[in-house]
Amino acid sequence: MRRIKMAESPNCTLMTASQPCPKTLPNTLRHAALAALCLTDPASKVDATLRLGERAKCADDASWGINEAMATPESGVPGRPGAPVLVPPSEVPRRRAIDTPRGRGALLHALAHIEFNAINLALDAVWRFAGMPVAFYQDWARVAAEEATHFSLLAAHLATLDCRYGDHPAHDGLWQMTEKTAADPLARMALVPRTLEARGLDASPPIRAKLAQAGDMAAAGILDIILRDEIGHVAVGNRWYRWLCERAGLDPVPTYRKLAEQYGAPRLRGPFNLEARRQAGFDDDEIAALEASF
């Protein structure tokens, strides 16, 4: 593992690899999203993503460059720090009991890694898919900024537990599905936000309860913020999945089953947070199909 150094920003203090900022400002907001995606320093990525979110609030339609084709950088995407070390899911160490600071640190580190990947996948949606309505890019720029805030909150709390992002190994399942669906926005919307990210709606309440039971009410409060925002993020995925299905003349429920099989999406396991899923826009037919598959 290469040596890494501390980098400080107003948003978070993290263990990071050095990364220079872009020398020139991107021409369009989609360029800005790609530039942020390529940054390897988490603090710099957070700052660039938050700036993108602010620019997106008042940008006119022409600022997005929605019809501009952009090639993947030679260095590839996404930009990552030198740590954490990425390993297969089966090789991620079993977490310790969370009634100790070290155990909570390991758990919250895993959540921070999910949020870091979520920043990347939202930025990827902005730059990768040309020709979508402006509202699509506005939605995903907002999601990216909220994911950056989640990551910052978790990183700051990790520091109180003598832990930094990068201290524990992690796996890369969320980004692997992002790569698989890089050529098809319909598959991306179906299988990343409304499948893999929607699993967080189910997992968040029991994790929050364990943190509260351990007396870490600050961490429990962060989970409350994340769940609130993630309902909206999954709703964004649902909205654009249905829009793409309607444009193609497809029925969303059987189309989802077909895409899940085609791309090898993980089989979802309950119990499901049905209230949160309904708030995120899953309809009765989708809920019934979800319960029938369990």
C-alpha cells in the first residue's frame, strides 16, 4: 500500500492520496461532473461535488452540454485514494461488536465507503449519459452533493473513533454494477439506485437501532439524515427508470426482471422497509413482485 497523507478541507478531514486540482474550469456542468469523478483525494472530490451541486441550482439549460459526447479519460473512472484496499466481499473482515469504538469504527467505515461510491455513481450518471432531459442532470447533481455531505458526516464521526476512511478493507460491489450498466441508462436506473441503493432503505433502520443501543446517538442521527435523503435518491432512480421505460414502450415490472437477470443483479433479501420503499416511489405491483421473489 502506498503512503498517504492527511488532507484537510472545511467539509472533512480524511486520510487521502495527493491529487492536484484541475488547472482549468470545465466548460460545462457535465465536464465538471467528470472532473470531480476523476479526483482521487476524497476531500477534493467532496468539495468539487458540492460546488457542482451549487452551480446546478442556478444553471441554465445550455450550461449542461446535454448533447455533448465525452470520452472516458485514459486514466479511467472513478478516481480513488490509495486506501481502502479493495477486496472481494468474502474477504472483507467480519465486523466486531459495535459496543466498542473500534467496532463502531469498522461499521461506519463500511458505510462511508458506500457513500463514497455513491458520490461517484451519481457523478457518473451526470457525465456519461448524453441527450437526457435537463432535469435528469439536475437530479443527479443534487444527489451527488447529498452523498458528499453524507460521506463528510461519516468521515468526521470516524475521526472521533480514532478511525479514518481507508483504515479498513472494503469491497466494490456498488461500482461494479455501475460499470456493467455504463452503456445503458435504463439498466443503470433499474439496477443501481432502485436495486443496490434501495437495499440501504432496508438496512438503515436496524443499523441505526444498534448504534443507538450502543449509546452512539451522534452516529444514529447521521443514519437518520442518510435514510431521509436516500429515500429521495431512490425516488430519482424510480422516476427516470419509469421515464425511460415509457419512452421505449416497456412495462417496468417485467422489464426489471429481465434486466436483473441479464446483468446478474443480486437477489434481494428481506425484511424490506416497505414504508420507505413506497415513499421512494415503488408502486403496489413492484412491492408485490419484490415480496414474491423473497
